[in-house]
Amino acid sequence: MLIRESVSLAPYTTIGLGGPARYFCDCASAEDVRDALEFVRRRSLPLHVLGGGSNVIFRDAGLPGLVAHIATRGMAFEASSGAGMVVNVAAGESWDALVAESVARGLSGIECLSGIPGTVGGAPIQNVGAYGQETADTLVDVECLDRQRLEHVTFDRVNCGFGYRMSRFKEVDRDRYVVLGVRLRLWRNTRPALRYAELAAAVTRRSGIEALEAPAAVALVRDVVLELRRGKSMVLDPADPNTRSVGSFFMNPIISVEAFAELKRRWDPPSFPAERGVKVPAAWLVEQAGYRKGYERNGVGVSTRHALALVNRGGTTAELLAFAEEIEQAVLAKFGVRLEREAVVV
Ligand SMILES: Cc1cc2nc3c(=O)[nH]c(=O)nc-3n(C[C@H](O)[C@H](O)[C@H](O)COP(=O)(O)OP(=O)(O)OC[C@H]3O[C@@H](n4cnc5c(N)ncnc54)[C@H](O)[C@@H]3O)c2cc1C
């Protein structure tokens, strides 16, 4: 495995920010990952595991250690009992290529997650979700390499600690495991579930879904999701400067029922029920705090199509993080709500 020196990280990220990595390697196999771990151990260097770079922001100064870019390949569909079909996928595969292939085979379960950038290995890290589906819904297990013990470990879904944009890999076991592969259970001849009102309404507008066989209905849902996402600049497109982002920069805060009652009395924000409390759209908070779509300053700004996407318009990481901090303070001062970042700052 080739280890390169002083490699600029910005081109490996969707937001296009970050200085050089002292060392950089592409890991095309589990052995390469192991070699990368041994390389940093011998030199006492930090290691960063990089997937598609769609949820990561590197500092302007870069990284003094090794960036291990996961580039493993392989996707195997195996029939299982009943209507199920298990797909075993290498971490380095593109997430959207997996969704496209599954939909092309008429399988349902991840069609609402169409158009999300990044790798398959990145998906369980924050339990990616959109339009009423999330990785946890179909995940069977995650195969990992323990960075400390250099041993293979498999976590089934229950042991992944999944929550809203959260898992053990992002929280208690942050930087402990390298995801090598994921198994998902998808469904044959099963109609897509339309749990998200905006998606259900858009599908209804296309009319005729009821008359379609299940595989065609799944394909229709993928098309509609991609259309909705393009309208918000949430599908990567080099011609669309709004997509130089990490997607949603902030998570939707979940606040207590009491705190929400107080917020509603004063501001009447939109809301969604959540497992423990009430979910308030972060986009609404950001806009109401004065940071409207299209707001721009110092080479960074808010997407013209989505208030949650902070966009790099030729700025630096320092400027982006200062801008994010300013938004967080403004939302806290006005609404008493603390925004949490979805993206990983390395
Ligand atoms: C335009 C746009 C739209 C988006 N829309 C959505 C959306 O709808 N829903 C959503 O949930 N997210 C969304 N995202 C965020 C992002 O696409 C996902 O979080 C994605 O899963 C990140 O995967 P990645 O491979 O790019 O990870 P990276 O950005 O490379 O890494 C993210 C984190 O995961 C870790 N990681 C990555 N791969 C591995 C691995 N193999 N083993 C161990 N750790 C690993 C990294 O170390 C880092 O901590 C969007 C991003 C963009 C730019």
C-alpha cells in the first residue's frame, strides 16, 4: 500500500475545505487498513478514517497524522428466507450506488435514502436518514476492525446504539473501530413505505403509484426523492455551488415538552413529536435567528435553497466554524435552544 506525504484534503471533502494530511493512503482491503493502523502505531501518530468526506470538516492547518481513505469494493446480494434479501457491502462502496443497485433489483428498504453522498461505511456512523427511513431500519450488522486490538468485531443492529443521527461509533466508541462492511436486509415485492408527509405528497402528485407493481413503485419513490433533494441542493452536483457543503450542518434539536411549551408560547415554531420530547426544525431556528437562505459573509454562507446547509464559497475552515459558532450563539440567545453540529470537525 502506497503512503503518500503532504496530500491536500480539501478535494477529498464535499465542502472543499482543509489543509494537507502529513500522510495519506487508500485502503483497498482489510489488510491495508491493518497496515495503516500499524503505521500510525509505530510512529505514535493520530489516524483519521475517511470515507466519502461528505460529513467531515478538516482544519486549515491540515492533519499531522495519517488519513486512511477507505476504498474497499464489493456488493453481494444473497437471498434469505421469505421476502428478505441480504446485501453484504464493503465499506468503501458509494452509498447511493448501493441504493441505485437495490432499487434496480426491485428491492425496497433504502429507496428514501437515495442521493445521500458518502460511503456505505459512513452510513452507520451517524445512522444516516432522510424522508422517513434510516440505516438502522434495514441494518443487520456492521463488521469492524478494532483499532486498539486489531481484531475483527461484528455488531448487530441492537448493539450499534443507533439514535437520531447517532450511533456508538459516533459517540461512546468514537474513533475506536474502522467499519469494513455492512449487511442490510432488504425486501422483495414489498411496496415502499411513505412515512414522510412531504414525500407522500410529492409521490401522490406524480399519480399512478397505486397501479404500479412493487418494484416499479420503489423506483418511482427513488426518482421523487432525488427530485426533492435536487430542489434543495442536497444531491452532489459540481455545477451547483450550494452543494459545497456537508449537507445539514446542525441536527434538529430535541427539547423537553416543558421547554417546547415555553417556546411555543413565545414563538410558535413548527415541531415534530420525538421519542423523548419534541423535535424543532433547526432550519427554522437558524432562519428566525437572522441567517436566511443565501446569507453570505467571508467566503462562507447559508445555501440559497436550504437554511441548514452552510456552504463554502471560497472561504476557510476558520471562517466557516466562526460563522457556525455565531449562528449557535444567536439561536441560543433568542430561543434558549442549543444547536448541535451534525458534521465531524477533525
Ligand atoms: C449534499 C449532502 C447531503 C446530505 N444529506 C444527508 C441526509 O439526507 N441524511 C444524512 O443522514 N446525512 C446526509 N449527509 C451527510 C453525509 O452524506 C452522511 O453522513 C454520510 O454517511 C457520510 O459518509 P462519508 O463516507 O462521506 O463519511 P466521511 O464524511 O468521510 O466521515 C464522516 C465520519 O464517519 C467516519 N467514517 C467514515 N467512514 C468510516 C469507516 N469505514 N469506518 C469508521 N469510520 C468511518 C469518519 O471518520 C468521520 O468521523 C449529506 C451530505 C451532503 C454533502
